Amino acid sequence: GHGRRPLVAGNWKMNGLRKSVSVVESVRARLTPDLTDRIDVLICPPSTLIASCVAAAYGSPIAIGGQNLHAKASGAFTGSISAEMLSDLGARYVIVGHSERRAYHHETDDGVHAKALAARRAGLCGIICVGETQEEREEGRTLDIVRAQLAIGVPKGATATDTVIAYEPVWAIGTGLTPTPADIAEVHASLREMLTSLIGPEAARVRILYGGSVKPGNARELMSVENVDGALVGGASLVAEDFLGIAQAY
Ligand code: PEP
């Protein structure tokens, strides 16, 4: 086998007040050793809840991560949060270049590269997101787009310890639409190949997640696609039962 341990990651986006920490508690209470022996589980709450979610997950197999970071370690960047700050709170991962950050905060592939370097500097694992828009897919440009995003975004010397890739077609996020398994297989194979040309044999160990409208009802089909090493889950990660249902696809 390829030896890649699946990662099921939740992205709460800008959702969750203090009471939402109970979602981490429920997931914790219902995750079985049989499952966590096989997969890694990650929840990325909003920054305001990272400390309390780390506390709720303490001593369990659940990792907590950030949804974004600033590339600098510290300085005059009002409102921003650095990789060092996330790590100091006990976060172990951080999402980098989510399509919502690219669309609403004008994040570029060079910016993604800088943030991925920052994540590594602080000992975090960066989850680098790539994905085409509906228009780019219709124009037949999907592979060119995601390969370019990967080529610019992934730092030299990236390893499976400091880097995870997430393929998230923009048109599949929050829409209930998903690509076909064959489409996902094509993109993931192309990403794996590109990654090999970027970082060599280490590429075989790097996890490539699929994200975009993953639900308990479609997780098994999506997660069984070749080169899909887990899921990045938005909406369904807000409900413990749904998030667990997806994790149990493994
Ligand atoms: C996401 O935000 O990364 C995502 C995939 O969202 P959803 O699962 O809601 O489509």
C-alpha cells in the first residue's frame, strides 16, 4: 500500500460561538479507537475557539487547526494571527489558501507559498487548498489551474509531515454539487504527478484530500477514489453526527 494515513478535517469557517465547543466534545466521546487507529481527525474552528477546542480535545486523538494565518511571525498587522500564535495555542494544522480566502481576501499563489513556509517555520502542518472555478472547468482548464496553484504554492522541500494538499473545486464548495469519482481521480492523479516533479519521491507520502460538499451519504464513494487520502469538510463538520458519519467512511 501507499502508507498514507487518511485525514478527515473539518473547517467550521466563520461559524461557532462558545457553545459550539460541545461539537468537539461529542466527536471526542463518539470516536472509537478502532477508527482513530486508522485515520487522523482534525477540526479547524474559528480563531476565537481554538484555545477552548484544544482544551476540549486534550488527550484525545482529535487535532485542532487554524483556518488562516499571516506569513509574518509578529508585527504591525492589526487583526492578523501568525503561525507561531496558532502553534502556541496548541494548533497543529492550518488551512492555507482556502478558496474563500482567495476570493474574498485576494490571496494569491505567492501569498499561499509564503503562508505555507510560515506554517512550516512554526511546526504546523499546512493544508494547501487548490481548485478550479466553474468557468475554468467549463473551459477545460482544470488541470492547468490546479497544477499551477500547486507549483507556486508548495514550498521547496515540503514533506508529508508539514504539508497536506486539498483539492476543492470552487463550484463544489457549499453547493451540494460534487465532481464524479472519475473527475476527482483525474485531478488527484495529476496533482500527485505534479507534486512528484516538485518534491520528488516524498510526494508519494503527502496526503491529498478532497473537499466540496462531502456528506455522510457520499463520503464512502468519494473517499474510495484512488489518491484521495481524506476529506476537507465544511458544512457537515458543524454537526458532530455528520462529521463522524464522514470519518466512518474509513
Ligand atoms: C470547505 O469549506 O472547505 C468545504 C469543502 O465546504 P463544504 O463541505 O460545505 O462544501
